[in-house]
Amino acid sequence: MVQQIDAPLREDVRLLGNLLGETLKEHAGQDLFNQIEQIRALGKGARDGQIEAEKQLEQLFLNLKDDEILPLTRAFSHFLNFANIAEQYHVVRSRRQSECDEHAPSPNVLDHLFSKFKDQQISAETLYQQICELKIELVLTAHPTEVSRRTLIQKYDGINHCLSTFDQQKLTPKQRAEVLTDLKQLICSAWQTDEIRQHRPTPIDEAKWGFTTIEQTLWNAVPKFIRELDDLVQDNCAQALPLDISPIRFASWMGGDRDGNPNVTHNITQEVLWLSRWKAADLYLRDIEDLRWELSIEAYSNELHQALGYSHPEPYREYLRATRERLKATRQWLADKLRGQHSDVDRSLIIRHKDELLQPLLLCYRSLMACNLPEIANGKLLDFIYRVNCFGIELLKLDIRQESGRHRQAISAITEYLGLGNFETWTEQARQNFLLQELQSKRPLLPKHLNEPANSLIEHPDVQEVFATMRTLAEQPKESLGAYIISMAEYPSDVLAVLLLQKEAGIEHPLRVVPLFETLKDLDGAASTMTTLFNMHWYKQHIQGKHEVMIGYSDSAKDAGFMSANWAQYRAQEELTAIAKQHGVQLTLFHGRGGSISRGGAPTQQALFSQPPGSISGAIRVTEQGEMIRFKFGLEEIALQNLEIYAAATLEATLLPPPVPKQAWRDLMHNMTDLSVQVYRQTVRENPHFVKYLRTVTPELELQMLPLGSRPAKRKVSGGIESLRAIPWVFAWTQIRLMLPAWLGTGAAINQVIDQGQKAVLDEMLSEWPYFQTLIDMLEMVLSKADSNIALYYESHLTDDEDLKVLGAELRQRLHDAVQTLLAMKGESALLSSNEVLDQAMKVRKPYLLPLHLLQAELMKRRRAYLAEFQAEHTPVDHALMVSIAGIAAGLRNTG
């Protein structure tokens, strides 16, 4: 059994809670503090099953004036954020304790994995080769689930630092008092800071937030991780890693993802690309100043002497002076570009390729090693080399994403201009024939200057924006750009269309084109689409034996429900892996995961190891979305741990893949998912009251006023469930604790199998098949966070409609049945019996979450009454409602 929440964690939570209480007394008054303590006590009573306590809370909130609600929502929201900080720091503390205790198991998962490889007789040579070939790319995306403002995140980091200082050093009483004062100031400052942004972040703001993650944690964590890996490799493989090693790299969608986001234009993309290079140059300038200060060494090799061209008492400093000046010139040129000014910088000095930065560093490294100075060579210089290998001159490679329909529209504009008719109305074969013919043609499709009336299709703003984006990409250094993702990809022509648009724009090094298969239909058709492409002689030559395909988690789950989508994703990966192998193509699968389980969320190691055998062959791309970026990479030690986990999971899935599922398991999954998708769609698509229930009982409509991200909540302004983005869809159900997208249909499917007497097969799947284990673990986790009583409270508070009440009762019964079915399958009496840490964490949060839920339901009711009476755009309770949304999201964590 997993140990209960540790005493140090409890003490941290209590310390932060007490300091928040003191702040409230001093700055909000004793009355508010007393009221919060009363609510907290009632919340604990309600948690322990006292029905009277919940009734008293409800009555208390009903009697509150509008302006009395905001301080309460803020107080409970802050506590939940402080609990997160304490838990996050506790991970760091536990790791440090393990490192200090020579008898404790290593906290680095790679240590255990290398022992496992030895036990499984994986040769040192095989292991070394695989580590050198690792290609893990983490793609930071700005999906709108990060609700905390950057200014507050910085204060939270300060609080974390104070907890660390308390822990690590032998403080004098005076020093301890000083840290306590700092901690109290940070908590006071957080209380005095509005936790809700006044305006939606722009795509530029989102991109800067990604750069901050690199600067604050990953800049140091990456070289530390590679040093650790090198030590392990030397111990286990008896050779050092090559200097050009870069097992983990980073890319971004921030400023490149234009799918359904009209705020991302070609100008925005250009600005983000310049900003990214500016930030890289700025960070490298700091590093080179440090390095030149350190390298006051006199001894140097003949190679360095020849490169320098003359003798100098401090040859390394002198030799690196030119690189420093080039970095300064590069930064200045980019700054001028960002300000829209003409630049006087000598263009020959601008660094445009990674090698221009790397080669001088490598020469210095070789010189120091030749002079028998490995201690100095392997210091700051080696860290610098590792950084350049990882971050290049671009910091983050920018992916471009656009919806397939936009490309079809652009090609149609071209074919109509050329008098060939409307491309979109052609058969798929006719489209492919036209695109392949033009891709092989040496002439341009369109003249440079078009003389067309303003109302023609080719002058349509959306078409012009596609053309402008392509022209912008043509102007970038090759290293700045990542993949071109086609969302809602359906046909082979969708891929060819993007290649033709790139050719027409004169992109010298075309971006690799990555189809994103995301609906159930598209996932099922993915293998057929890729087979058609691989069978095209021209295409096969073009891809040079490598291809990337993206698997969508969000839209497939919204389309078909969690279990059916999950199985469709698994099957699609199996089929794509087999087809790529058949055609001699090295396939990289790109997983579009989010934080919630219905968006692919799961602990990294578990998630990767549960993929089909052979689908992770040393290479993987994964999105890190929204609030998960902060949880995984917000602190340097946690960032380091997550890099270790990614490397370990990819290596294990490659060298010790999970078993191929038995046919009996596959048959059972087919049966279960057939019923699961049927139940899910009957409810979501066919129940005439479902959309009204969603919009009445959940804060789906209210979420649209929360300035979470730069992207609208819907792909289209009109439309129902199908047009709603997957993220607010999940977010809305999470807020009322019904968690519907994660379990609807799944419980019924498992129950049917048990009723048919096939529990023995389920037991076998659960014990022997990592894929199914992960699916069930994630289902259990999300069911543990669901609470039908809270969902009922929202419903009873927000609607008198009998049809909605009938539907609500049905949904809660299905939730109850799903829980009972899961317990019956696992043979357990309570959820999370084998995960006591998560169970305890939720118990700690419940007295603070429950009041926020009750307050939110009251705020939704008041807001809607105001809107109905005054037809106003804003109401007096908007701010408090937004805080409640943010607070609940913080309390539940993996919400989007």
C-alpha cells in the first residue's frame, strides 16, 4: 500500500493555509476570516457525510450579497493553489531525500530501467545505439486551460523557493524569520493581485509564456539531464555519449496554430519566429559572457592557434569574441525587425544556422581536451554545447497548423482562376491527379501579379491569408520551422494540397506535412489514406523514407466517447506502424495529448508504454498542453524528472515493447467499444435535451467569458456540440464534477461483458496488457474526482425543467453504475484503494472545493438572472464566477 500523505507535506499545507489566514485577517478583516473558518468547518463536515452541514452552507451562500462572494471565492481558490504548490514542492523534497539516502532506491527512473535492461540481456551496444538515436520532441501548445496569470505564477514560484529554503539549509532563527517574512509577503502579494486576466492573452503573449518556461527551468534542466544520462551510459555501456547528442528537443504551436484561431495571422507567425530567435540569441549571449569569463586558460591546441591566426595570452576569450559579436549583431537585427525599423546591422554577422554557433564551441572543446583539461572542457562549455544541440538558434521550432478545408479552399481558388473548375467538387482521384501533376511541373501555377476583381475567390481574405502564410514560411531559416500539421485531415489530397501550396510559395526546404487524424471516422481511415500516399511513386521519393502522423485525442473523444476513441487511436497506431514497416518508412507518431483523460492525459511512462508494440521505435512527438506545461516543467527539479521519464518510457517501449494483444482481448475491446460509442452517441447526439442540459447545468456558456487563451471557444460562431472545441467541452463537465466525457458509455460496455460471463478475460487483460491497465487506471482516477451530489446541486440550483431533471437523473445513475462496474471488475470496495496518495490529496481538497462549487452554482444563477433582467454584457458577479472557475480547475488539476 502507498504511504499516506507525508507529514512534511501536511506541515507545508498547514503553514501556507495559516499564513493565508493571517493575511485575510489583516487585509480583509476578522469577519471575513471567521466566515471562511465557518465555511471550512462546514465543508469538512459535508466531506464526512453530514447532510446538515451542506444545507447550512447552501443557506449561508443564498444570503450573501453580491460583493461578499468575491473575497470568499478568492480565499478558497488561493488555498487550492497553495495546496498545489506544496504538493509540487513535495515531489522535489522526496527526490532530494532519496538522493541523500544511500539505502533508498534511486529517484531517477533511468537507473531502474538500465538494471531491467541488464536483467533482460539487452546488450550494451544495442542500448548505446538506441540512446544515441533517441528522438523525443515535446511540443508546447497554448491550449486554453492554463487559468493562472503569469504574474501569479511568478509569486507561486517564489513561495516554492521559500519552502525549499526552509528545507535545505540549516537556518539560524534570524534567517528562518526572514524566510517566513518573505513567504508572508508573497502570500499577501498574491492576495492583493487579481487572479483573473483583464484581457485574453494574444498569441504573442502565449509564445512569450513558452519562452519563459525554457528560460526559467529547461535551460538548466536539459544539460543536467544529458549529463545524468551520460554518466549512466558510461557506467552501463562503457562509452561516453557523442557531443552532438540531443535526445529531447522542443517545438511549439504558440503563434503557429491557426486552426480555428483568426488571431493567428502570417504577421503574428513572423513576429513569434523573430521573437523566438531573439530570445535564443539573448540567452546564448548570457552564456557566452559566462563562458568567456571562465576560459581565461592559456594552454591551447595548434588547431585553435590556426583558427585564431595569432598568439594571444587568453586565446579562448579572444577566439570567442567574434561569436559574441555575432550574437550581439543577431539580437540587434531581430530587435530592429520586431520594432519594424530598418536595421544597419551587417547581414554577414547574423547567425542563421546552428552550426555557426556550434563549431567555435566544439573547437574550444577539442582544444581543451587536447591540452588535457577535461575538467574545464566538461564544465560550462559542455552545457553550452548541449543547449545549442537542443534549442538551436530558434529556441523552439515552430509548427504550423491549419484546418484541411482552408487548403482545399485555396486550391479551389487557384483552379477557378485557371478556368479548371472548383477543386472542392472534384472526385478524390481527380484531386490527387491534378496535385501530383502540378507538384512534378517545373512552372509556377499562378502569375506573380494577379488582375482579379475584389469579389473573386482568389481575393477572399481566407485564401489570401493561406498564401501569405506560405510566403512568410519561405522567408525563414530552415531550422526555425517544425512540421505543418493538417487538422481534420481526411484524404490523401489534403497532404498533397499543402505540399503544392508550399511549392507555389517557393519554400526551398518544405516543411514536413503531418496529417492529424482526430475523429473516429478519420482514425479508422488513417491507414487507407497513408497507404494511398505511400503507393505514389513521387510521394515516396519526396518523403525520403521518413514520415510523421499525428493522432488526435480531443476531438475523437468528443466524437465517440473515451473508450471508443482510445481503442480507435490504438488500432490506428497499429495499422499505421504496420503499413510504414511494409513500405520501408520510418514512422514517427505525434500524440496530441492534453491533461484530462478524455484528451489523452495519463502519467507519461504509463501512457507511452501502453502504446501498441513497435509504434514507438526510438522516436516520438507529444504535445504538452495548457496547465500541464507548468505542472511538468514549472520547477527545474520536476522538469528534470519529466525529461528522465520521457527518455525512460521511450527507451522501454522501444527495447522492451509491451505484448501483442491476444485475439480474445481484441474481440472483447471491439464488442465493448461498439456498445460504448452507441451509448455515448445516443446520449450526446440523439437526446433532444442534451445540449440544453450542457448549457444550463454546466458553465459552458460562462467559460467563454473567461480570458483563458487567444483562441475562441468554438470553431464556428454558430453550431452545437460538433462545433464546440474539445477543451471547453471537457472543462465544462469537469467544473460540475460530472466528468461525463471520460466515462459515458464505458461503464455500460464493461458491465455488459461481465454480465456475459467474460470477467476472466477482463482479469487477464488487466494483469497482462499495459494498454488496458492504463485505460482502467485513468478511468478510476477520473471517476474518483467525479461527484454526483455536486452535479445534482448545480442541476437543482439552475433548472426547474423536468426534461432536464430526468436527463440529469439518468446521467448520475450511469455514473453510479460506472463506478460499481469498475469496482466489481477490480474486486475492490472503494475507488483508489491502490492509490492512497491521490485519494488523500482529494480528501485534503474537498473542504475547499465543495464551497467553491456551491458558490459557483449560486453565481451562475445570479448572473443569468441579471442577463435576463438587464440584457447587459457584464454583471456584478462575473469576476467572482471567473475566480470560482479558476479555483475549481486548480483544485482538480488535470482539467483540460
